[in-house]
Amino acid sequence: MMAKISKKNNLTKNVREIQLSMDYPLEFKAGQFLMFKVPTPTGFVERAYSIASPPTQNQSLLFCYKALDGGVSTQFLDQAPHGTQIELRGPLGQFTIDDSLEPLILVATGTGMAPYRSMLLEYLDERRGQREIHLIFGVRSIQDIFWRDFLDGLAVAHKNFSYEITLSAPDESWSGLCGRVTDHLLPEIKRGIKTFYLCGSSAMVKDVRAKLINVGVAPTNIHFEIFS
């Protein structure tokens, strides 16, 4: 299937937002991803990007990606003008929220926020879901925070949603949480949270999953998506 770039935006120094206009509506579940077919000098390669918009916005899809020095996909997407056609494959993946009423912790680092944006909009705004959801979002510095207005709006509109941002390299102006996301999971475990969703780098997901299992969280209650 084909889509074209309709909007591009810099969220931070190295995180980009890109919107694609689809040739026809795409049915997908919140949390799923698409494979982008990216041209290179030696042919095409595929790269996975989670859909950040909810399923109701099925003909104008939002994505975000981290700009990597020398990355073939970064170079293509950064340089591609509005109207550029991109071939897609999918949707793929099973990283979705079910209808359980158990309290839920979402853990994200960097662009691992992308599928959660879709999940939260679909679950809170459209399904009017009532389970308690708390998000822990980890980035390096204040300058690396993005979609904060979006998260503030959800927290105001839905009493069952809350979030915290933790910085691994804060400056003196920061008054919020500090450290890695793993530093802030123990209080959630102590208050009886049993279900965790993890999305971000391979190192973060493996580290958090191991720590959760070590303190007694069942592996079947730990859902994850790795962003390499």
C-alpha cells in the first residue's frame, strides 16, 4: 500500500514527527506498527515504525522517529519533501491494550512513546476505558521531552490516567523525577500493580523485564515492544 508525506515536524533536536496521508483508510489496532520501504543506493530496506495516531484516524497516520547519524531511514525521511510517496506493509504486532480492569503501568523511553499515544487516545477517548493507567516516561534531559502538552491534556480529561517524566541527566532547573525508569518501579510494585507494558530500547526493556520478574511479577503480565 502507498502513502504520501503530508506533514513533518521537529519535536526535539533528534526526534521527528511525520504524518502520512493514506491512499485509502487503514484498519489497525492501537499499538501496532507499519514497515516503511526505504530506498537506498543498493535497493530497498524495511524499517518498523509504530503508529502514534488512534485507529479512528485511519487515513492520516502519525509517526515519530529518532534521527540517527548515518541512518538510511533517517536520511530518507529527513530529506523527503511533502508529497513523497512511501510504500508500507502491515499493520503488524500484538502490542495492544486488552479490556482488563487491572491497573496498568506503561514504561517508555524516547520514541517508545509512539504506540502509547495511539493506545491512550483509543482507550481513554474512544472506548472510555476505566482501568487505572500510569505512564513513566524516561528521557535524558529537559530538551528531550516531547508530547508533554498531549499528556497534560489526557491527565486533565481522564482521572484514571496519570504520568511522570524522569530524566537521566537533569539540570538544576528540573524538579521532577530523576534517574532511569527502573528507579521508579518499586513503588508501583509495592502498591500491587501486576501488569506492565514496556516500550523503548532493547537495553531498557531487558533490564526492566528482568527486574520485574526478579521481584515476582509474572512474565505473562509483562508486555513489551523493543525499539532498536
